[in-house]
Amino acid sequence: MNKLLEWTGVSTAILYSLFVSFNIGLEFFGFSLLFISAILIGLWSYNLNHKGILFLQLFYGIAGIIGMIRWFGSS
């Protein structure tokens, strides 16, 4: 289960970065993936007691939420 959380979280983070950097109108979806990635990697880091990574995921999750809110605000 931990491998699934880890690699699904990594994959969604990679897709997030590509969607946002290509600037092709998928920013909201990208920020949604960032939020999902933060949850998945957060669960992984909690399960394996990686407190620093867990703390980092809190801020990535917040960044994903802010990105989604700002995207709606600018639409």
C-alpha cells in the first residue's frame, strides 16, 4: 500500500507540474492534482513516520487549494 501511495503521489505531482508549466488551460486540473498528490504523499509519509515530508505536504496541499481558488477568481 505504501508503494502505491508513494508512486501515485509522485505521478500526480509530475502531471501537475507539466500541466501548469505548459500553460494550456489545464491549470485548475493541475492544482487539483497537486492537492491529491499532497494527500497521497502525506499519507505515505505519515505511515512511514517521515515528519519533514509530511510537513512539506501540508504546504503543498495549501498551495493546491490557493491555486484552485485563484484560478476560479481569475476566470
